[in-house]
Amino acid sequence: MKKFFLGLIIISIIVVFFLTGFGQAPKEAKDISMVLIVKQTGNPYWDACRHGFEEAQAELGFKFDFQGPFLGTATSQIEYIEAAVLNKVDVIMIGANSPDALNTYFDDARDAGTRVVIFNQDIPENEEHRDIAILPTDFDLVGKYQVECLGSVINYEGDIAILSATTDAPDQNYWIEGMKKALKEDPKYAKMNLLEVVYGDDVPEKSTTEMEALISKYPTLRGVIAPTTVAVKAASKVVQIKGLADKIEVIGLGLPSEMRQFIKDGTVKKFQLWNPVDEGYLAGYYGVLLVQGKVGTDIGETFKAGRLGERTITENPRGYAQIITRPPFDFDASNIDDFTF
């Protein structure tokens, strides 16, 4: 009788073992689903990220979808998060339009078994609502990098302004705080005076209008930092059309394919960016390995991401896990033709 009950106990343990998934083999890549929810569609930067995901998809075979709202408002991504959960997507990659407006929906997604990866940025002070963040570069240095980029072309002297995306964009706001800190604390930038921060909402028309308003409002304007691909292109176009390249310098974060004309004709001396294709590629690899249990979210863990080689999960300033793709890069007349994205 004892052997009988012992047998029942062993069988029960085995059943629980398999029902809870511990006995299952890792999912094959072809059975893993991933969605990239972008801030808003129509932005070439996100298209470049998508190409990176698709490159990884071609190598690994996972299911991939690309979605996003037309306008980048704080709550415009909610329906896409809910749809992904309803469809039992394994991993949500999202460039969040707000640092806190989506937290409840992230929590619901994770409770349902969907991994939430903040992509291309983070949600500062709210990291407990996501699994991990994948960043294109070290965001703690972007603000300083941008100030240095502008300073180097205006001889570190003059009135400047910032033309950003939306007021709620966590990445933009984080970089702007870094810019302000550098301007205030580093003696190198003591003669650079920040006049105003304006917002073009990542819409070409509004970014153009805001740039024109800055020029009209501030006759002494010497330089503009536009840390978004939409704004830097719009600002450069305004300077080009008005023939003000010898008076106003524009730098920012732009795509080589969109900024080439301005570099070639001297409107812009240089700008910066990372490689969004590499970022998407890295995210695709990590998403598959995460679902398969071959890598987790612990600081210090390493994994191999195809052609990008080994990557390490690092710690952000608030103690949460992040993955950084690579350092930012300066584009100028000497190298602009080497890049197609």
C-alpha cells in the first residue's frame, strides 16, 4: 500500500512538473512572436529599426509585426499593447510615448505572460513596470555628446536653442536634462547660453514652424540642437532655404540618408546618431533568447547576438537592467557617403 501511495505521489509531481512548463523544451524560434510598437508611424528612424528586426527574423525565423499610432501622444499606444496581449504575443518591444501613462498596461501584459521590453529608450523612475530596456547607446551621455557636438561648430560660444519631439517623450526629456546639466556644470560650455526648449511633436510641419519661430524670436541665435530625426531634418531645411548656414548651426540626431544633402551643401557640418538597424537586430536576437530561457534579465548576464557578437546586460543609474547597442557616431562630410540607412 505504501508503494501504491508513493507511486501516486511521484505521478502527481510529474504531472505538475509538465503542466507548469518546467518539463517543456524551449520554444523553437519559429513559434516565438514579437511585436515592435513604435512611437508613431511614418518616421524613417523606426523603419530603420524595423529593418534590423527583419534581418534577425530572416536568420532566426521568429514571427514579427511592426505597429504604432499615427500620432505620438501619451496614451496612443494603449490599444496596441492590449491587442498584443489578447493575441498572446511573446514579447512586446515598445518605444513608449510616456514614462508613466502605460505602466498599468505593462503590468497587465506581464501578468498575462508577455515580456515587456522598452525599446530605444527607457521609462526613468518607472523601470519596475518592464522586464528590461534595450538602448541604442548610453543615454546618460547623449545630452553631453549633443552639447559637445554643437559647441565644436560654434566655438563654444553663443545663444542656442533645443528643438525636441513631444513634451512627454521620456528619451528626449532625459537627454535635455543631460544637456542642461552639461551646460551648467562644465566650464567648457560657460559661454553657450540656452534660450529656450521648443517642441515639434515629431511632425515635420510643426517642427518647421517651431524652427522658423526660433529664428524670428531670437536674432542672436547661433545654434540649434534637434535630438530627433524629424526635427533635425526640418531645422536643417529651414536654415538651407533661408540661406542662414553661415549664421546658424544645426546639429542633432539624424539619419544619414536624410541629412546627406545638408552635409553636402554645407548647411550642416556634422550630426550624430547610432545605428537603428543594429539596434533592431540586437533586439530581435535578445527577444528570441529571452523567451527560450537562454538569457534572462539579470545584470551581468551575457549573450551572443548574431553578427554583433557578445553583449552584456548592464545596470542603469537607478539599478535596473539594460542592454546598450553601441556608442553614438559622428557623421560629417568625410564619412556621410559610407552609410545608407
